[in-house]
Amino acid sequence: MKLSGGDMLMRALREEGVKFIFGYPGGAALHIYDAIFRQKKIEHILVRHEQGATHAADGYARATGKPGVVFVTSGPGATNAITGLATAFMDSIPLIVVSGQVASHLIGTDSFQETDMIGVSRPIVKHSYIVQRTEDIPSIINEAFHIATTGRPGPVVIDIPKDITAPENKFEYKKPSKVNLRSYQPKVHPHPGQIKKAAKAILSSERPVIYAGGGAIMGNASTQLKALNKILNVPVTNTLMGLGVYPATDKHFMGMLGMHGTYQANMAMHNADLILAIGARFDDRITNTPSKFAPDARIIHIDVDPASISKIINADIPIVGQVKESLNALIKEIKRSKIKIDSEAISKWNDQIKEWRRLHGLDHEMYLKKSKSKLIMPQEVVQQVYKITKGDAYVTSDVGQHQMFAAQYYHFDKPRRWINSGGLGTMGFGLPSAMGVKLAFPNKEVVCITGEGSIQMCIQELSTCLQYGLPVKIININNQALGMVRQWQDMNYSGRHAASTYEESLPDFVKLTEAYGHKAFKVTQRNKLGPTLEKAFALKDKLVFVDVYVDQSEHVYPMLVSPNGSMKDMWLSRGKKT
Amino acid sequence: MKRVLAMLVENKPGALARVVGLFHQRGYNIESLNVAPVHDGSYSRLTVATRGTESAVEQIMKQINKLIDIIKVADLTEGDHHELELALIKISKVVDLTSMKKIIKPLNGKILKNDSTTCVISVTGTSIDINNLLRNLKKNKVIEIVRSGSLGLHESNKTLTI
């Protein structure tokens, strides 16, 4: 049967198992949208801004592991998708963004709503296509999904000129054969010699640390990581992107590391004699000053992307391969090895970490019990949400202090539960990504922990939530200021709060949410926090916005001292350094 | 230190832009760039001359390799290789042709045209050879220069092919 380009596109997406498309129509995309109308298998979610579409598809991808799909039109539709593309690119999230383009004969003439989408998006995509022949659509879609989901995943843009999808131009739909690209053969299996070296180094270490990041989640290696540490019993830390890949409530888990990592995790990294890095990339929010990073440690680095290895910190034993396959091989090798880990040394090391945790670990509950303050502490909000949702919710966040508090105090035991923009740090990510998660898992609790700054960057998506019935819970940690900016201004600019407050201009979030057709509560008193949150979460089928006014002066601690600090140099609280 | 990188790139729309863009995005400089289709024309061979420390060049190569359209990449300066550049130079009219021929002979120089106002010569050699020649030509008025940028090929059995 002959199909138009638009119908081919929809059929190819169906064959890839796509269930949702997040998008926004426009002139150059109208043939494609007409093809959506002619089919019933894939549901299109109409967002209120293209940025929302990309973040929603991104949230869907992070929670499910399947690529998220976005449709936008040319020009402003395409450029509005750029922030979401960059967000997905930095965190290696598989996205397929189909952008309408002006008709082929108009390209290059500065025609209405024309933008060179391929050019604009080039630095922030894994790959991109401009479709030149309608017949190529099935194979391009097939290739795009292959590229987006294999190796180090990432977003792929497919730009389609309007004439390519015209309903009158029909072609035979040729089912594409298996993708085989001579220029793209990502490595799956690790080199056995490197695995042997790694096993030997681990088993002869006395102060090892497992440092696992987002790559371990994207590589679905949580089970393998737990199995590895069943044998080793060594301390584990996760990056912001890796939270949940190792259970936070396990006794070996030290919490997050890095800029706002726990005291014990950062101290363990600095004093380790061996660091096993798994799908983590030693970025500047982790290492602090690279030349002062973990002076005594040998580094084993497992990553599917060879360019991540020895980029910032030189790896003594590099292992290129999928995390899952690499860990399986490592476990096998460790079991087979005649060398046995020095359990006495490891036990001493674990005791040392226990001691660090006792000295300065995150223990806000103790502090809160002692505190007589009537103001709500932001950490307390996250702790209450954790308690009420029994630690089993999908939590999305935006960017800033609330994000760090959520990462520190919501203890994730499962991978893909913590959905945040780690690499790019995109404000506005929280609400739309929560929509994507809720569509994927309608029966699960989905919470967006946000701040009054971030939420206003994509608040229009409250309307989308009403249209598609997406009862997410929005917890707005409202400190009436751009908290993280303010914190840096307090610490580095003598408290000069340039453009980080709103004076009296904040909206009444309760009224605003109600105007969008949802339920909302405002909390200002400590004793009302728990009961209000309980009430909000009890409204199962409603989107509820809880606006929590918190202590404006609170900072996020610990915080690495920079510039020129090492990982052991931390601010532990206001004015108190290690 | 100067490095000469060779790469095979799929002949697809935008492939060259990806390579060039990558150098800029990651803060590396391109000293010279040469590109043309080879063999069956389905792919092109690029030669890029750049400067950087060993670790910087290793990182450039890894990042280039990540581009989907890149088939292969090699650092020719790592081992024995041939490096050659073609230059066409337009100078003011040459009176003493014999001595000019002598100057350009080591660079396989040819006088393509010598008329009443200008003289066009072609030379091939390493980039350093050509730089030196241009210095020697200072007394003749150099009007216009075009250079191909470095071209490189492994010596002996080592190859960069599909």
C-alpha cells in the first residue's frame, strides 16, 4: 500500500512502539498533524509551550527507559524545543524530536517561520537528519531510534520539509531492515584484560569507594551494582544523576557526593585508595579542583563513552563497554579470583565512614526537633513528602536549592524514580517532566518538588494537566527568592541580592492553580505542614499544588569550598568549614 | 605541538559542519582543513591540522569518533607519515626566470604563467617548506596565495581505509 510521508511517519513510529507524542502544531507541521488525526494507536499530548513538550518526553524517557517523542513546527516551534534538547543531551536521554520545516523550495529564502533547525541544534544533539525524500522516512526513523537508544543515549532531531509529507505524494512503505551503520558501532562488551586488571585492583584495595552515576541508570545496571556490592561490602555513593541506582536505605550507601554531597561521601572519595567509577563522568560539580582530587586513589572507570574516560581525571584502568555487561564480567572475575579482599581493612574503612557520618552526616531531623523556629525549614518539606509517599514516589524537580534538598532528603531506593536536570540545570523542567512520568505510570504517585522561581518557567503546563487528567502533586518550596542565587550572593557577594528577589510581585499560587482548574493549598506554619501535605496526597485524582512558605535564609549544606578546594574542603553550615 | 589528523567521513548533508563545529564547541583550533571525496565517493577524507597537548588531541579524537558520520579517525603525527601541501602563489612579474626556477625546484615548483604583469607558480611541500619559501619570495611582491592545507598519509603498511 502506498502512503503519504505523514502516514509513513506515524506508521514508522508505531512500529518503534511509540505510545505518546508530545507536541504543538503549526504551519509546516500540518500535514504531519493531519496524519496523527488519521490513526488511533498513538496519543498526541498538546502542551502549552514546546519547551514543555521536550521536558515531558524527557521525563517519560527517564522514567521508562524508552525514547520520548516530540513534534514541533518550524521556526519558533523548533527553537522553543532547544532548551529541552540541550537538557536531554547533557543527561544522555533518548529523545526523538521531529520538527516541521518549510517546503524544500523555500529553504534558504528566509521564508515565514524558517529556521535552520539542523544548524541551531547541531551542538546539542547526538545526531540529526533532514529528510530529502519521502521514501526515506521509514529507514530514517528506524536509524534515529537506534542511534538515540544505543551506546551513550541522546536526542536525535529529524527535520522534515513540508512538501515531504504532502498527502498527495504517496510511496510504497518499505519496512527497514536492521540498522547497520559502518560509522556507528558502539561497544557493548568490555575488554577481558581490563576486567581482570580491575578485579585485581579492587580486591587488593583497602579503602575502595563505588561511585556510580546516571550511566548506571541509563544502562539498567542497578541489579548488577547491588550484586557486586553483596560480594564487596564497600561504601557506595551516587551522583545527582545516579540517585536510586543503589538503594539509599542500604547501610553501605553514603548519600550523594559532590558540591552538595554528604560529608561522609566527599571524605570517602578524598581518602579512598581506589575509586570504581561506574557510568559517571567526573564533572566539575563532583571533583572540585581536579588536581586535588582523591590524591591516593587508583581510578577504574567504566563507561560506554570512551570520550568520558580520562577527560577530567585520568583513569588508571579504563573500561569501555555497557555498564551492565561490564559489571557482569567484573562480578564473574571477582568470584573466580584467588585474591580475596582484606575484610579486616574493609571493615576498618566502613567504620571510618560510620564515624564521619556520625560527626557531620545529614541529620536534619535532630536539628528540627531542637529548633523552636516557627518557620518551616525547606529540608523538612522534603522529609515530610518522603514519609507520606513511603519513599516510593516518582519525584521530579526543577533547579536550585529545592533540587538539592530533594536529592539529599528523599532517599531513593529504586532507579528511574528521581527525575531532574542534572547536567544542564534547566529551570522549568519539573512540571512538564512530571506530566511525562504520570502518563507512563498513571497509577503511581508522581511528585514535582519545585520552587517559586522554577515553577513559573513552565507553569502554563497546568493547563495541559487539566486537559489530559494528570493528577501530579506539586510541592512548591517557596522561599520568596531565587534561593541558590541568593545563597551564592550571601557567601560570595557579601549578601548583595542582585535580582534574586521579587519584592511584592509573587502571584497568589492558590488562586493561580484554581484558575487552571486544579486544587491548591498554602502553608505558612510549621504545625500545618504535615496535615496539609496529608490532605493533598489524599486527593488521589486531583492535581494539587501545595505552596509552602519556608525560611528564606536557609542555605544548602554541605557545600564544597571553591575555587581551589578539594573534596575534603566543605562548608558544613553557615561560617563553619571542615 | 602540531598534529595532523586524518578522518573518513560519510558523504552526507551537514557532515563537514559537524566536524568543524565540534572543534569550535570544544575549544580547539583548526590550523588547516582539507576535504574531498575519495574512492567510491560515498565518503570523504578530511585532513585537519591542529595544535594541542597529547591529552587534548586524544580528547579531540574521541569526540570526533563520537560523531555518527565519522567512519574512522587517526593521528598521523603519532608515527611515520607523509605530509604535503599544495600552494598557488601569484607574484609580480619575474624577470630572472632561471633563478626563480632554482628557488622553487626543491618544492616541485612550476611556473604556470608569467606574463607582463604577474607570475603564477605552484609548489608542493610541507607547511614549513612553504612558509620558508614565502619568506624567500619577500623581494618579489606576493600578490595572492592559496594553500590546500596539509594533506597526510601513513607511511608503509599502516592505512586509514574502510
